[in-house]
Amino acid sequence: AQKVTQAQTEISVVEKEDVTLDCVYETRDTTYYLFWYKQPPSGELVFLIRRNSFDEQNEISGRYSWNFQKSTSSFNFTITASQVVDSAVYFCALSDSGSGGYNKLIFGAGTRLAVHP
Amino acid sequence: GAGVSQSPSNKVTEKGKDVELRCDPISGHTALYWYRQSLGQGLEFLIYFQGNSAPDKSGLPSDRFSAERTGGSVSTLTIQRTQQEDSAVYLCASSLTGRQPQHFGDGTRLSIL
């Protein structure tokens, strides 16, 4: 069965601190996709990144970086030098063939990040 | 360009009434999805449309829920005989194809009194 676990319910940091959001996933497929979405207070889910299971290369985009490790089934997200605007709920998600053709996102419970000035 | 548009933004209705929620996907996106976000259940998949194929309804919680997509574009999610447990934010998403990243609308917040 597919499952995404975000063990950190809430994280509070002070601006300019680095913060890592953890994501652990379960799937029996060898081909799958992993995602991160951001949900700011306005409510809209904003797509951040998609990785496929064959690409373990870490990715950096500005202050954001992602560490994908198949050996530990983890896809962690780090924000460097956090800013108040990073305050949001962050969701990790998985899709695989068990969803019926990669059509369904299985979401974690989300991590609420609060960045204080 | 324009993103996924959902209406209404908020809907308050009495228990037992029927409601219709609307989603207008990004132009050119062939895949459309409905999800529900509630405090107790988190984000749950409801239904998926891809082109002219039969929809994947595996996430619909009961037969009171139905959805259609007309002309491969706009979709409506209908909840009949609403119950208080239907209170949630209903999110629509679309993607270029079934394997591409999904882009979400702002959602409809449904409150059942």
C-alpha cells in the first residue's frame, strides 16, 4: 500500500534559520513520483517539485533544496535562510501505478512551518 | 496564464440540501482531479478525469457524491443530501496529462449547518 509520512506536525523557526522538512514514503512500485506542495494561508496548493524514482540527484532551486534517498525511502525538503514568507503548510505526496496510472496523489498530513521575524 | 478556477469560494448550506461545486481547469489541460481537504482526514483524492476515458471514481466516499466533466473542460462536483461530515475544502486540480504535475485551484470551502 502507498503511504506518505510527515512526522513533523509543526515547526517554528526564527528568520534566517535553515529548516528541513522530513518526508518518508512507502510504495511497492519501482516507478513512482514524489512531490512537494506549499499551502500558504491563502489556501491554494502551490506545486514546488516533482521527482521520479529513477532520478536520485538532489535538486537546488534558490533557497530550496531536496534530498531524495531511495535507500531510506525519504524525500526531504530544506529551506535555507528561511523568511517569513515561507510560513505555510508543506505537503509531500506520492503517485505510483497502484493509484491506477499515476493519477492519484497520496498526500502526507503536512508540516506547518512558522517563520518568525 | 489563468490558473484553475473554482466557484463558489465559500458555500454554506443546510444539512440535507444538494450542492454543486464548479471547476474550470487550465486551458489545454486534459486531466482534471477533485480532492477534499478536511481536518480529520487531510487531503484525499476523490475523482479523476482524463480526456474521454471513464473517470476514476475510486475516491468518492459515498453514492451521494458524483462528478461530471462536460466537453473535456469544466467539471462539476455534486453532493446530494449533504451531511455535516461533508464540511471541508474541495480542491480541484488539472494537469497537462495524467503524469504531469497537478496545479490546484483555491478551493471551495463547504460548510454544512
